[in-house]
Amino acid sequence: MAATKGADIATTGEESILSGERDATEVYANASVVGLNNFTSKLTDERNKNRVGLEETAEEELADRLSSLPDCIIAHILSNLCTWEAVRTSVLSKSWTDVWTQVHVLDISGAKTKSQKIFENKFMRRPSLFIQFVDKVLSLSESAAQVLLLDIVCEDVSEQLLNSWVETMMSKQFREISIISSRHLMKLQATSFNSNKLVVLSLSCLRLDVQEGFSLPKLESLSLENVYFCSEDSQKNLLSGCSTLREAFIDHCGSTRDMMHLHSSSLKRLEVMYPIRSGYGIDLISINAPNLEYIDLSYNAFNYDITLPAIVEARIHLHDRTREVAVFRKVSGAKVLRLCERIKYFPPTVLDPPTTPFPLLPVFQNLLCLEIDVTYGRSFILFLLGHCPILETIIINNVFDEWASATEPDDKGYSLPIDDDPDLPLPMCLSSGLRHVEIHDFVSTEELLELAGYFLQNTVNLRKMYISICQKVEDRDDVFDQLMKLYPDSDKLSLIEIEINFP
């Protein structure tokens, strides 16, 4: 009994000792954790202080670097801001007070702001502030400025004031000027333009009065959008006074007699888009440009008087087939011809073809690339190919459900029974130069195979075919396999690069 109690006491003593050791260990561990946390916290605080100090030092160094930059570099940076924002930087430093006057671009249009409405609201509510601002900018800007962008956002600007501003612009010798009248159509006297330095001119939403004797001898690029000529002579005088003009963009422009005269011996590139018209088109478009290489002609005129002996590329977007043929004759020497989408909502009397499918089409002796929208009709496309003897590339766009069977009349009334009539020859280009075929935005797989199969089976020297399909196709390999079966000569199939783009 005594031995047992002694053993129990010994055991209890050992447990107490072990328990005390564990408590001491836990206390030490907890103290270590607390100490480590305190150390970590102090280290973090020290690092944060160092980081803040480094950031402040970096900002000070950056400020010093900006301040030490030459004015010309700072002015170049400020040129990427709109002018009213660039002017605000003058309060940052005494050395920056006049730097904005040396910028290369004066943008008083708000085009470079994050929101154009901010610019418009700022000055529309305070038109006197806008007028004062433009006056000051034009008077204080130095000769370093090359580009001026002006958007007249308030109606308080008079025509007299606008012409006065233009005269000041001319005295500053800008190389590029863009003027937009956002609020009302103001009359601009071309006599205000008198510069030997102006190279690029863009005018929008203005009435233009150009008298005889007008001259901008260095102008190379002209853009007119929603410009109304006060007289027919104003159109003629404008281009005749630009002896070095290389490119012109005309959009929604017209005159009192609903005619357009574009005569220039130096013009290389011309775009005429959606002219102001009466009914289905203006009365006359007269273009005489012996050195013109590119023309983009959209919308109708009842008569065309066009002389383009040097044309290389033409993009035609008209809605009357009879008038189109008249234009085709004027661009028959082009190497690239693009016929764009026809608008389907026009009355049938305008779109319906004659009973004979374009018997007066010219022969495009130099045409190498033809891009056409399928809304012209299956038969017309094939008929046109017969007038392109050395064609190398054909691109067919926006192909929906309009490629009908080659043995049946299409929805336009044409019938070219190519497959059923062995005496009807295939277009010459299919047996000679045609090497590249592209078919874009196809919807129906069935029409795709029919159209692609026609070119695979009849094009002797075909080397590349590219097809894009709009509709989702479950079995892509099956489409490719069916296309391969359409080619009659399997030995030559390896020579043709075929690419199909699925959605």
C-alpha cells in the first residue's frame, strides 16, 4: 500500500513537472509570436515609410526632370492635348506660362478630350468665353503651330467674325486647317484664304463662296463635308485655284443648280460620296481629271460627263444599272474595279434590269482584280467576267441566298444557261489568267458549294481559293470533303491552296 502511494506521488510529481514545462514552453512560444509580430509590424512600417519617401523622391525627381526639359519638348507633349487643356498647364509653373503658345497643334474642337460634350458644354453655355478664347489663342500662338482644328460650337459667332478668324489663320501660315460649324450653316468667303503654306484644308457644314482668282498654290489635300456652294462657279473656281491638289474628298456637297463640277489636272485621288440631290440623283456630275488614278463614286446623277484616261482603281456604288453602265465605260481602263453593295430598298423600277443583260458593257482590257457584291446578281457577275479577258483575282462579297442555279433565271430576270449550252463559251479569264478566288460572308452551305464548285470546275489555272462562312457549321470536315469532290482533276488539286474560315 505504501509503495503504491509512493508511486502515485512520484507519477503526480512527474506530471506536474511536465505540465510546468509545457506551460513554460507555451508562454515562451506566445512571447516569441508576439515579439515576431511586433518586429514584423515595425519592419512593415519602416518599409512603408521608405516606400513613401522613395515615391516622394521619385515625384520630385520627375518634376525636376519635366521642369528641366527644353520648352520645345514640353510644347511637343502639350500638342497631344486639346488647346484649352494645354492652356491650363500654364499655372503649373512660371516657366510654363507661355509654353502652350509654342505647340504644333491648336485643337479648339474638343476632339482630343475624353468627352466631346465636356468641351461643347463648357463653351455653349458661355459663348462670349468661346469667342474670347479663340481670339486669344489665335493672337498669342506663335509661328511654330502647324495644325489648327476649330469647331464652332456656339451660334453667337457671326460670319464676319469667322472670316476674320480665317484671315488671322492665314497670317499664321498654318500647314493644315480644319473648320467645322456645328450649330448653323455659315457663309465663308474664300477671299479670306490667302496662304502659300496651306497644304491640307478640311471644311464642314459651311456655305462657300469662291470668286474667280482664288488661289491656294500649295494645297494638296481637300476635304468638303456638307458644304453648299453659293454658285456653280464657286465649285469650278475652288479646284482651279488649287494647282497642286492631289486628293479630294467630297461628301454631301451641292450647289444651287444641283450640279457638281470637279475639274483638276493635278488630282490623283477623288472620293465623291452621297451628294445632295433632288429625287434619285443630282442633275450632273462632271469630272475632268486627266491624271486621276483612283475614284470612289457613290450615289446617282442623271448625267455623267467623266474623263479619266489615267484611271487605275475605281470603286463604284450606284443604284441604277443604266447609269452604271455609262460610268463603266469611263473607267474601263482600270486595273482594279470594286462594285459595292446595291441598296435593296430602292423601287423595283430602278433596280430591275433591261430584258437584254447589259449588251453595251465595255471590255475591261486592263482589269486584274474585280471585287463585286453578289446582289448584282449571279448572271451579271458571270456576264461581267466575259468582259475581263486578263482578270487574275475575283472577290465576291456579302453572299447570302442570291446565287441561283446556273441553268435557271435569277431573281433579276437574267438567264445564262452555261451548263446546258455547250456552244456558249466560258469567260476567257477562266481558261487563262484567273488564279485567285475569294468568297466572303457566305450563309448557305449549299450555295457556297455551288458557287465555289463553278470556279473549281471551270478555272484552269486556279491557285488559291478563300471562303468565309457566316453560319455555324457542325461538320466542318464534311464541307471541305464535298468541296474537294467538285474538282475534276484530283492530280492537280494539290496545286490549289484552299482556305475556309468558319465562325
